[in-house]
Amino acid sequence: MAVEPHRRAPGDHGAAFAHRDSSGSQRGANPDKPIVRSIPTGWRIEPVGDRCLIVEFGRRVDEEINRTARSVADHLMAHPIEGVIDIVPAFTSVAIHYRPEALADSSAGDSPHRRLRARIEAILAQGVARPSESLRLVEVPVCYGDAFAPDLAEVAAACGLTREQVIELHGASPHIVYMLGFAPGFPYLGGLDARLAMPRRATPRTRIPAGTVAIAREQTAIYSLETPGGWNLIGRTPLKLFTPQASPPCLLQLGDRVRFVPISLERFAALEAQQA
Amino acid sequence: MSVRVAKPGALSTLQDLGRFGYQRFGVVVGGAMDEWSHRAANLLVGNRESEATLEITLIGPSLAFAETTLIALCGADLSPRIGERPLPLHRPVLLRAGSQLDFGRRQSGCRAYLAVRGGYHVAPVMDSKSTYLRAGFGGFEGRALRKDDEIPIGADDAEDYYPELGQSLREGGDPFCAPSWAVGPSFAFTAETSQAIRVIAGQQWEALTDGGQAQFVSAAFRITPNSDRMGYRLEGPKLDLRKPIEMISEGVTFGTIQLPPDGNPIVLMADRQTTGGYPKVANVASVDLPLLAQMMPDQRVRFELISLEEAQRLYLVREQDMNLATQAIRERRQAP
């Protein structure tokens, strides 16, 4: 696996973020300094039971909405709120898990939910820094051979493409990690070329081997563990996506750019041996 | 010190209060299904409540203790005994070296929690000792206990943690010593009651039809046999949405009640996934999760809707109960 720093073009900050006037001069003075961004309005905060709430930034899978969710999650990680025990960014939202007893205030009579909600609202109103994570480009080697790609021929036929064209478009798509979920280390990647958009399979498979690369709608996923699943299987990577003892335990991080690089069966075997 | 597994039981795994802080990597929280019994068991032996306990499901193991060990069992009554003598629940018990703890018929509940003074000495994975079976990590070698496992346990002060128990054990010939007191009934979830499980409306509650809302709070739902630590699959009247909803996966929590397209609700439990893509019609109030965790497949469950404010008020009262119990246990230790 090759990991290289990925510098973005100046001005590539995303249209959904409106810069505050006060931050403009900061940006000019020092491009590495975090830039305060206001959060696009229209977010909603909803309780999920009595120990969790969700902040939702939009209702469609979209790179900008996802980036907003990641920025807010990063901010909350960097500026912990007493009583918050877990922060879970997803495609369009951030779930915030908390201990109500740590947010209780017997004198005010306010519920822990309302108290946390007020804290979050204040943070969102103020704006948060852009993600501080170093933007990485991760190359993921994939063997698209028959043994690993039971659905590749069907995908090609349904999309009116050859197998080679499917592999080429998959490799050329600008994938980005939107969410880790479903299983430990399981990445959902946006950015799949629209020409490869396929529905999920009507009947899910009961066992999909770890490392399997699969597509559905306009997303790619990599099965991090052997699990059931309903996506279209087009290849397999020899890389381990989840290592419980490692820190962090996942190969891919939120916001990583990912490029899939085709490899032969021989290369797959060699890399797999290296991983073991 | 260690405990040796003479018989493993149906499903015995080490669990603590869960693996928080890693859900953003898709790592399941896990932890004790009945957090209250888990916490009470730890408090009774003077552990931090975040220490691991052994979660024992339905059919208990046989466990051999080579040395004098202070234990506490809370939660389900699975007829624990030492030799022919029944072992009392919900209180500290000092076992004589060489004792074997056996279990018998299930009397009530589904899951018992065994705490040992000093805890179970396994290496935390991602800051937690909880066993996550599906991915095979955490707890003891990432799996349920097997015959002949030896798990390192204990602390040097077990024998005299409660001085009067140590003294009785040395002076008498009993296989174990226990005090006459126990933690109160709010720590003993029997789950044999017809008490409704209290829930808070979920984000998609309003998306249920009027009939669906009415049925949700009036009908009895059967807990189907394919329910487990990940989720309870319920069966009852099919609940309908006003119209299908296109959902984008987002965070879920312990007690979230999802409604898949087939109309049969699923209650997400300890080993739930970190995110979910089905409508969330309700969430179980945290104070009633232990009750649900002690319910058996084929038992029927009813739901009662309460406000979020009421759920959090009940939660804070329960936390206060736990603080009072902690204090009371500490006082018992000093003054027999």
C-alpha cells in the first residue's frame, strides 16, 4: 500500500462552507491555520433515546454534507464535552452518545438532553475548523479475477460495458471514505462513476470473505470481516482493513481518498502472504 | 489466582460497560446486556463498575476456584450452588479455596453476572474487556468460555475485604460465607412481570400510520427465538408506515427500535451495529433495558410511550439509587 500526502488545489474548500469575514485575513496570513467555517443552516438535532442525540446536516449522500458532518465530529473530538462518550459521524449526520448523569443539573431543572443540545447549538452557531486530518490518498490493490468477482460479468452486462471498462472506471473514480460502519473497519466510499451505479442484489449472500470489494448504487464498500451482505462483488484486496490491536484499528480513515489499483492473482498471493 | 472452567455453560462471555470511543471506526460497543446487574455485582465485591463480569446465559458453567475468592452474582437466578448448598444472589459471597460453583435450573431471568474481587485479568482491547464474538476479539481470547480455560482473576485482599466474612470462613466449616443483607429489589430484575417496557418516540414515530402507532403501544410482541445479544426480533401485528422512507444510515444506540420493510420491529441490544438504515420508531428507556435483557425468547413484551424528559428523570433517579447502594455497601464493609 502506498500512502502519500494529497495536497488540494487552493480554493478547493467546498461551496457549501461560507467563510466568515473575520477568517478571511487569517487564511491569507497563514494557509495552514485552521479556518473557522460557519455550518450551513438547516441542521436538525433529534434525540435517539435518552443517552444519544443526532445532528443531521442534510438528507442526501453528498460530499459537502459529509464533509460538514466530519468537521463537526472532528471539532467535538478535539474539544470534548463533559459527559460525551462517543462521537459517530455518518454520511449526513453525527451521533453523540452521552451519560445523562454527567449533564444533569438539579438546580436548573433542565433535562440532560436539553443541556447538551444547547451546547451543540452554540458550537454549530459559532462554526468549526476545517478537518485537521492530513488528507491522504490510499492506494488499495484489488484483484478483479474471476475467483474474487462473482458479480463482475453481471455488472458489466447491466451497465453495457466490458469487464475491462468496469475495472477501468472503478479505478478512475474519485473515491472518498464517507463512513465506517456495518462492521468494524468497513468503509463506505462515495465517488463511484455513475455509469457503474447498480442496485443492491435482491437476495443477500450469507458469507462474503473479508477483503471483498463491492459496489451498490453510487458507492463502493470493502468487506472488512467475513459477514453477510447484499452488494455486487467485483474484486478482492489482500489488505487487512481491521486490526483490533492496531491504533487506529482501521486501515482507512474518514475523508481518505482511495484509488483502486488492479493487481494479478500472483501479486494478490504475494501481498496476502506479506500481510499474514 | 485463576478460575478454571470445568464446564462452559451455554454462552459465558466476559463483558464490561462497553467499548466506547471506537464507534466511528464501526467498532461495536458490546458490553453487558443488563448493565444494572453487571454494575451491582462489581460494587458488591468492591470493584469499579467498569470492571468486567462474566455474563452467563441460561445454562450456567461449572467454575473451579483454587483459592479463597470473593464473588457476587446478580441478575438471573440460574440456581447457583456450591456442592449441595444454594448460593445466595445479590450479595458478596466468600468462597473457600477449592470450591466449585455450579448452576442448575433457570428460576428467573436470562442472564446472570458473576463479579470476582479484583476482576478478570485479561488485556483490554480498545480500552475494553468486552468480548465481541462476531469479530473474535476482547474478553478471554475473543470468545465464549470453553472447558479447561484458566482465566487469571483476583486481588490479594479478597479474604478480608469484608473482615467478618473472612473471620467466619476461618472459624467455621462452611464452603462459603455470605452476609444476611443484599442489594435492594431494584437491582434484581426478574423479568417475570407483565410490566410494560417504557419507550420514547423515535425519529420516525410520526411516519407510522395511526393504526401502527396504536398497535405499537397496545399489542403484545413475541420475542422470537432468533433474538440474541445483537438484537431482539419481535413478532406481532405488522406495523405500517404512511409511506416508504428512504433512509440514510446513521447512528443508533442500545434500545433503538428499528422497523425493517417486513413490519416486524427489531430492538437493538448490546452487540448492535454502530449505524443503521431502517426507520427508528422508538427507543427503549435506559432504565427498562435491564428488564428487556432478562427476558427470554417466546416471552411477550408490551410497550408504553413516555416522554424523553420522563425517561431522563427516571434514569437520574436510578443513578441516585446506585450511588446510595454504593455508599451502603461501603458502610457494611466497615461495620458488620
